[in-house]
Amino acid sequence: MLVAWSCEDKPAEIGAEIFGGNLIDTRISISSGDTIRATNTSAFGKVDFNAINYLMIGEYNDSVYGSISAGFASEFSLGNTLDDTVKLNYNEDYEYLGTELRLQYTNNSWIGDTLAKQKVTVYRLQERLDPDMDYHSDFDPLPLCYPAPIGTDTFEIKNGARDTLWQTANYVHNIAIAIDDAVGLELFEADSAIITNSESFKNLFKGVYVTAEKIDDRIGSVLRIPYTAESNLSQQLAVIIRRRNILTDADGQESIAYDTIPKLYPINKEATKTIRYTHDYTNTNIDFTGENNVDKIYVQGMGGTRGKINITDAFISKWKEILPSPDEDLNGPITSVASVELSFYLDTLADKNYKDNLPEALNLYVLNSNGNFVPPSFDLNLSNTNVPVFTGGKGANTESGDIKYTFSMQTGFFEEFIHPQISGNSQKKYQEFYLGIPAPEFNFNRVVLHGMNIEKVNSDETLKSSNLAVRYVVVD
């Protein structure tokens, strides 16, 4: 009952009528600034894209987070091997028409300005990608390529199509990049033994590296291109041929008709591929040293940034005084923690574009001994059962119109954190948290939050710093 009641907004009024007199005292402690700090922002560094289910191209200059550049390298699979498409040059009835790299995508598969013009360039790989190599976003495929491009084109993401068309169910947009005929003829004229054997085909045509850069004064854009069967989209190389048919009418007169047939070489799930993804923070206000940016927390997906949150020694010392250790003689008042909430408030003064891509939820991580970011958990009551430290994290509107992300900390963990009793649950292990976006390799969302110390603008007292609120009760 104590816990349930002490979650109300007016903790000072809790329990008086139930317990009577001064038997219970309810309190709340709001900590920020000197006791809990957003000490700096952490860059993701290289990102592992081995589990990707999409490709990316484009260049985007973000006013807050710097510039992003993306491209991809991939091999192609053999595709279907029907007679019509494996006997191309052995019959005079077949004629080569051209070759295209076709990239398909759907609505909202991008970040940035949809009117920005981009130049896309396609290079041919002269060395195969290694199927056993763990490629990361800092890998540069260009040294594996022939120096001369095999295709270039310009595109805008929406390409003038109306919004009503983009919002139509199952609408798919297509970028078709013309590929050098020398490449297309090489595939058209290949021996049937090559274009019916997967390894032989991949040794003949090892794949492509595709990149794009903005060519106007707009901020640019980055396009995400799914390729899995579940997405119902096809990213493929199309060698386009036509077949001549001789038709004879009832009077014996002959005429010629043509069927256009694309021989498709798709990028499938099994294809070896990688994304080259770079993030340049040179011209941003983000300070990665932690000296000047304690008033802001920068969080971004797609290999961007995390906020680093530190619970200070001063906070622990304060709570050691408030919350008695389980080893202490409990003849005096009993202190019980009712709830612990860590709240992060949206910076409403940030660039308005940052309200269009707000993440639905945020996650808190710790850095484990292997250098990986994992959700924190702890062993409760020596049961060998790991319990999550935090729940929640979804964004919500407050009564005053603010947007905040709130995490509830397990009260059992909080008490264990202040007075560690279980081996392995050291304070040092949990004093440093990282605030990030779930699955940061797979979404474009980003948000700017108030830090633990914020400078009031024009004495605006409505600005709320992110904080840790602990509600507790003391029973005589």
C-alpha cells in the first residue's frame, strides 16, 4: 500500500488518514546537476551491418548532427534460369537492348529533403566481397572497384510524384540507372554454363558499389532501400533483351512482333553485401569531450550518437545517509523507496525538423566487459535470475505540454545500488548509462533533450532539466 500510494503527485499528503499522527512521512528527492550529469555525448563509431535488411545511398548535411554519407556494395544472385533467358546470344531471334540497375523503395524510407538532387554513381567490383568477412560501416569498397564508373544518373527521392500517390497502399517507386552497354553485352554474350551456375556468374560479374552525393544547395537526403522478400521490393540488375517472333496470318502473310524480356539478377538475402556509412561531426556544436555540452543530450540513430549519463559519487553518498544499509540496526525509523524515475525532457527550442523524426521510445544501456552496449540487468535476491534495471522509455506529453521520456528504475535495484549486497552488483558497473535509440542501425530518428544542467533562456523557468526523482517513505 505504501508503494502504490507514494506514486501520487502529492507525496506529502500520502497516508495521513490511514496511519494517523506522524507515523509516516513521505518525501520526494529530485536530483539533477551536481548529482546526476549528462557528461558528454558518445559517437557510435563503426556500425556492424551484417544483419542489415536494407541498403542505403545518399548525402545529407544535418544542421545539428553534421553530415552523413552512405553507399553500398553488393553481389547479385543468378535469378531465374528459364530457357528464354539463358540462351540469349545463341539464336538470331534474340537482341540486346540495354542494362539497368533498378532500386525500389516505399514511402518514408528516407531522411532529409525530398527535393534535393542527388548524383548516383555505380562502380563495378573487380574483386569479390568476402562472404566470411564481418564488414562494418567504416569499410571502403572503392579500392575493390574499377576506377571508371559503369553508370551515373541524377534523382530526387519523390521525383515529382504527388503525396497522394506516395500514400497509396503498396506504392513502390523505382530508380533505374542505365549501365554501360559493354557490361550488359558481356552478360548477354556469356556462355550458358556461366549464367546457369551461381559461382561462375559471380566470378564473371563480381558486383557493384553504389554511392550518391548531393549536387545542389539543399541539405540533401539519405535513402534506405529494403531488399528482403518480406518487403516485396526488388533491387536488381536487369539485362533487357527482346525476342523476335515471326507471325503468320490466315493468308500466309508473315509479320514480325517483339517480346521484351528482362533477365533479372537480384540482390537477395544471401548475397554478400555491406553498407559504407560515414558521419562527420566537424561543423557541429556537439562536444564529445564532455566539457561544454552538459546542457544538451544528443541522441540519434543510424550510427549517430548516444547520451552519456553519470550518477555521481555525491548522489550515492547522499542516499547512503537517507537509506540505511540492510546491515544496520533497524531500531530507528524505517526508510523504504517507493519509486525511482529518470526523466528526459525534449528541447523544444531545437531545430523544428527534430520534431518530425522523434523516436517513439529510447533505451538505456551499459557498456559490458566485451565493449558492447546492453540493457542493464541485475541479480535479485541471489536467485540467479537477471531482472531489468529499467522499464518504460516511451515518449509522452505532460500536462504542461512538454514531451518527456521516462524510465522507471526497479526499487530493488536502487536499494542494491546504494548498498551493494550481491557479488557482482558493484556501483561502478551501473554509475554510467548510455541513452540511445532502439536498433540504432535501422532507423533515422533523432532527438535533442535537455541535460541535467540547462541555462534558462530569457529567465524562462518552464524549461525542465532531465532529472532523477526518488519517492520514499519513512515510518517511525
